[in-house]
Amino acid sequence: MQPKLRILSFHHIQNNGAFLFAFSLTRLLQREFNDFDVKISDYKSRRLKTYDYLKRFKMLQKVPFFYMKRALMWGVETERYLDLDQDIPYFANERTLQKYFSKKYDALVVGMDVWCILNGTERPKFPNIYWLPEKMPISKIAYGVSAYNSDVRLIQHSATQISNYLNDFDIIGVRDHFTYQLVQRYRSRRDGLVEKIPDPTFMYEFRNTAVAIKLKSLGVDLERPILGMLLFGANVLGDRILAHYKSKGYQVLAMSMYNAKADFNLGHILTPFEWAEAFRYFSFCIGDRFHGTVFCLLNQTPFISIEKDVHLPKNQSKIFDLLVDFGLETCYQNPADKDFNIDFLLSRASEIEKSWESSFKPGIQAKIIVQRQAHFDFIKKMKKELHKVDFDNRSDG
């Protein structure tokens, strides 16, 4: 019987990056660990599931039932394209569920922004199942995990717990420098594997989705300049950006979140695979999403990324960390910086777009290759760690 490896992530939320992260990580592990049965555990965080469910009933958009339609499309895509293990009985608490996992599976992998420690509804409350806090006789693995926007005071308050949880992980691959420092500081265990690795979506293999045909059918003119926008529009910054590009004759495509002033809202129409491919048709892209930045890079599309979590210092920003790896700090802006102003942002965006082909694009593909090679190197080390484990005896147990 094949040993079972299951992935715990935010695969279920209506977010293109979360979907493509889960998809890319699953395909990577299935390919590289073909002696394992690799699937995504269809566990859904109650807090995030409730938050996404309530969004469906936002009714005040010009596009009727925008978020309801988005949720229905998401459900179809998740069921069709993510390899889900849905054999999860209902348990009243995560502790009991984790014990069930330890009997059912041979290894658990957690990934994405699942280690963020903060108050609020946007993340599960710490400690949660993504830290795998219970003692388990199976391999605990973190792959592409992040704690990037954590409240440092809460980290300090929970230092003992964090240390205990991190010491139980056999393999840890973190996605950003802040999380790597956190692990180095609080994990006292010195065996196992701990490294900073790229986001798994850099391993994404593009599909020919014919998204251009869909865009044309919606009325998008691919011969005119296009701004891809991944910002909420109900604020001064978003409105100024949108008005500026419209005045220059650009069509504005709102790619995920609803924007009443965009020419086209596509968040309920494009599947995650179409979303990933659509970036190649933009003349320019402005957004505050990490995976939006990743897919600008993968499509080699000129862009500026704006910090969404404006309170974060640069050493805690996952977007800035990514752009440092690519030598593209010029493409980063934080509205909270004391010298920030919208006119400068728009001027910088224009400069980047004009000089993209000559000054920015030439070095990107080589760095993408480096990112991908880092995954293969990390996988080799993972295999050495996992080969130390007697899975046959574990499965029999």
C-alpha cells in the first residue's frame, strides 16, 4: 500500500493565488514523490469558510450576484482540478481531527500563509491545525509556508508554543525571509531540514486556456492598451490609478475583487487557469496581491506591486521579499512610506512600462529558472529525510 501524504492549505478560499498554490504544490509532490499517494486534504478552516460564505451575499454591485457567481465557479473548479481527499469525518475540534489524520496518513504538508499569527477574521486563530500542534507519529512538513504579517507581540507572547510546534516539524521550507528568521529563532531542534524556498507557483505549468477568445467575447479589445488591476477600487488610490489609465485610453480589467469603475470585472468569469494566462495580454499591471506579482513575473508582464499590508516594515513584506530576489525593488511601492505620493507612483509606472523590454524583462527568465531549480534541490533533500522513515511499519500501525 502506498504511504499517504496529505496537504493542508487554503485551497478552499476564493482566491486565485491560493488555488494555484495548492494546484502547483500538489502536482510537484505527485511528480517527485510518485511512490506516495499525494492529495489535498479537503479540510476547510471554519473561520475562513464562514468569511467566504458571507461574501456571497454582497448585493450592491453593478454585476448582479458577483460574489455568488464567483463562489459557484470556484466550487466547480476546485472539485474538477484539485486532487481532494474528501474522506474527512466531522469532528467537533481540531485536536480530534489531527489524531484522526495521524492514524490515516503517513505525512502531512502545510503550506501558504497558514502560520500568520494575528487577531482578526482573515486568518485562523493561533494555535490552529496548520501548526500541527498535537504530537503525531507521522512526518510533519511545511512547504512554502509563511507567517509574513504576524503581530510580533503575539509571536513573543506565544514563543514557547511556537518553539514546541516548530521542533516537531521534520522538514520546513519557508517562503520569505521573515518566516525563515522566525523559524531560526524559535526552532531549537538542529536536525531535519530548514530552508528558504520560492513559492510553489513558480513551478506552475501554463495551460492553453484560450483565454484570449473569452476576453474578446466579453468585449475586450486586445489591440488597445490594457491595465490589469488587482486592487479594491473604493479608495482614493484605486480611483486615481483607474482614472489616470482611462484618460490614457487604457481598458481597465478588474481581475479578482469587484471594482465598480473598471471597464470589465472578471473575478466571477475567469477560472484560476484563465486568470494565470490572462496576465500576458496586459500592457501593464498594478496590484497588491503576492500571486499577482508572481504571475506578472511568470508572464513577464510590466507591473508595479503596491503593499496591501501598509503597516508592515519591508523586512516583513512577502511582496518586497520576492522582488528583492528578482532585483526588482523599483517595482514596489508602499502607500504608508513617508515620501509616497500618487503622482510619483503613476510616473514610476510609466517609466517601468516604457523601459520594461530593455531594462527589466531581460533578467527575469534566468531568475525564474533559479527559482525552479531551488525547488528541485529542496525536493532532493526532502527525499533524503523521508527515506529515513519506515513507512511500511507506520502504515501497518
